[in-house]
Amino acid sequence: MPATRTLSFQNDAGSLWEEPPGYLRLDYNPGRRNETQFRDLLTHARLALRRNGWSRMLVNQQQMSAFSPSEERWMTTEWLPQAVREDGYRHGAIVVAHNVFARLATANLVLSSRQLGHVYRNFESDEEAAKWLVSV
């Protein structure tokens, strides 16, 4: 019997799934986000990576709206450095947003965090992203 994915956390900002091949999946919900819920979602992602001993995450941004300046600042200066240095985050497969401003915000985040030593790749589909992620 094949293993099934497990819902790890969910709120109005999105959902976290623990995938059987050994990676975390983050699905952002469409629309505006409450920043506290956004931070809670990403904090739970860090904790799930650490708890499982995983280094890989598929981030589905297809329906996501752009990061606010404070969300982007928090991710760049706090969340991502902690996720990489303390929780083992090394590989991120991003299923890119339909919203061009969300794509630009993500590109800015990736560029500003290159010194951390993790690897991001962008994909147009879940299938491509998952295939790459399980190969690293």
C-alpha cells in the first residue's frame, strides 16, 4: 500500500503537507494574507523540516499574492536564515505564481538570500518540481 501524505498544518494563509518521498509541501492560499498567519505557517514549516530531519520543500505559489514589504523583510532577515542554519533547509522547488508581482517578490527574496547556501529552482508545474526535488 503506497504511503499517503499528511496534513501538518493549515490556516488562512496556506497548508503544509508532509509528502511520503521525504519533503515538505507548502501550498499558499489565494488572496491577501494576515501577516500573523503567514508567519505562523512558515514557522510551522521550519519546525516540520526539523522534526522530520528533512532538507527539501516544494512551495506552491501559483495562487499566491505578492509578499508585503514586511513579509519579505521578515523572510529575508529572520525566517530563511533560521530555516537554513538551524532547521536544515537546503532545497526549495518553487511552483511559480500566476501573479507577476508575486514572481518578482520571490525573485528578489532568492537573490537577497544567495549567501545562505541553499538552492531554489522555479517550475511551472507540481510534477516538474516534485521530480527535481526527489532527485536532489
